[in-house]
Amino acid sequence: MLMEDWLSAETFGPAGADVQYLRDPQEAFYRLLGVFAGISIVVGRNPLFEPNAKLDSRAEVPHSVRSADTLIRIESRLPGLLGSMGTLDIQAECRPYQRVTKMTIQGSPHSYDKEPVMGSSPKAQRLYNDALELYFSTPPNTVTSHYETRKWQWAVRAQIVLNGSGETHYFPAPKVKDSTLYEPTYAKPDFNKINRSFWADEQTHKETSNE
């Protein structure tokens, strides 16, 4: 669908009034990169987790990684697309929140999410050429009664910043036919919205979890 939008916008022809911003070569190139950016967020169990991890200076995997039960991986194809055209920086904020499930009078489950708490700092992080891995400890789930359970989950907001040739661009870029331009109001993540330009989230950019 994204490529169809790009082609139907007649970027290299007589573009319509609704996509005149694509006549700017820099903006057009930015939007095209956005089509192929391939940003994904995976929230799942840390495969290196050890429930009773001990401090061991000889261990190949650091204790901070082994003692974290949750891995959040933010990945993109942008490094492979750009080569040496600029520098990339991944900014991310992760907040735990509770999914509360209650049994109704009729005996059917009813679930709702409590608002995310304040941002949590990772126990460890690993930066790769195409990804950032963040390691967290997730609070334990609780059963408050026979009629209610509380499961902790993670809300993630991530932004990839490209600096090069005197230009700064933010990904995920708006859709090709969306005339939204970056402004200071997008400098911070909004945990009350998903599918927002310039910020990837764990729902819109979800991949299969490794749980």
C-alpha cells in the first residue's frame, strides 16, 4: 500500500495540490526513505534471562543482561539503506502498565489497560548496526481475587533521528500522502496515542514476540 501511495502521488510528474510538498527533493527523498524504513518493535522474554543470575566477572554475558527477564528490541532497515549518508540515533522511552482483567457478573472476562507509569530505565542496553536492545525487569503479575488479575505489559515509543548534509529527519516519517511536517510538538513521545507520525509504538510497529 505504501508504494502504491508513492506512485499514485505522481511524485515525478505533475503532482496534485494535495502532495505539493513532494516537489521539494529533500522532502520527497525523506518520504521515500520512510516507505522502506522497516521500523519494528518486539517486546518479549529475554532469551538470556537467568532467574537466579549470580555476579560473575568471567561470565560472557553481563549480569545486567542475565538478570533482566524482558527484552525490547527496536530495529530498522535504515542503516542498510543509508550507508555513510548520515548518522542515526535511536531515542526510546519504555513504560510498564497493567492490563487488568475482571470477571463480569455473567462470568465473562472484561479487560482494560491502566495508564503507563513513569518511564523506566533499562538494566542494560546493546546497540547494533540495525537495532537497539533494551533489557528490563518486568514486575510480577498478580491475582488480587478470583475475579481479577493484573498483568504487566510494556508501552514503547521510539524515534529514529537521521543527521546528514545539514538536514535532520525523524522516523517513522508521515505517510506519503500526509502533509504533516515535523515541529517541536513532536519532540516528546505521547503515550496516549498510537500510529503517530515521527514516533513508532509497540502496537503499530509490532512484530511477532519471542515469548
